[in-house]
Amino acid sequence: MQLQKFDSTNLDKRKRRHLSKVIVSRTGLFRFSKSFVQAAKLQAGDKVAFWNDIDEPRNWYVAKDNNSGLTLRDGKHGGLSFNSSDLKDKILKSTGEKNESAIYSIVSLPEKIAGIEAYTIITAKNRKK
């Protein structure tokens, strides 16, 4: 495994307060924050797919996939959203989340993972919705 370090030397201090995030609701509504949408250069009509590390089930990644991904639509406050109760169940189960919803941070810089340029979803410490 290769790790990339993020600290005060390579992070924009002005953006620390605006963490990118994805909100997963109990109904299966996924909402990406405006900061993530801008960082990933996504827009309504684009498609995203999620990948799960089979060896480390808590590890989830998201990337643009206009072939077979889930279609994004305009959301609140400049973000984008889509619905999938099946994906919600898979993510919450694999991360050990006891609640029916969660808020996860997303690393705003893409990383090449198994040949895919994806964004890491931080599931270790989520804020309860």
C-alpha cells in the first residue's frame, strides 16, 4: 500500500473549513457537497460509480464513470445528488454504521487506485446525520 501525506505544508488553509463530503440519507439519497462537485469537476448529467476494497471493506472510493455510473442531478446549495438505497445499505453495512444515515468526508484530490482515478471516501470517522 502506498500512502500520501496531507498536512499544513501541502493543504490550502483557506479550504480546511470547507471539507468535501457526501451525505447518505436513510432513504438512499446521496448528496455531494459543492466543494466536492467543484474539485471533481462534476455537473448534472455526469455519472459516478463507487468502488469497494474487498480486502478492506471499510474502504470506499468514488469516481466519474459515464459508461455505467449513477446519474447525477442538481442538488441543494450547488451540490449534486442521486438515489440508490441498495448502495446506501452496502456502504453502511461495510463500514459498521449503526444509524440509517451518515455523513462522510471525501478527499478532494484524486488518487490512482487499481488503475482508476478515484476520490477516497473517509469512512473511519463519520459524523452521524
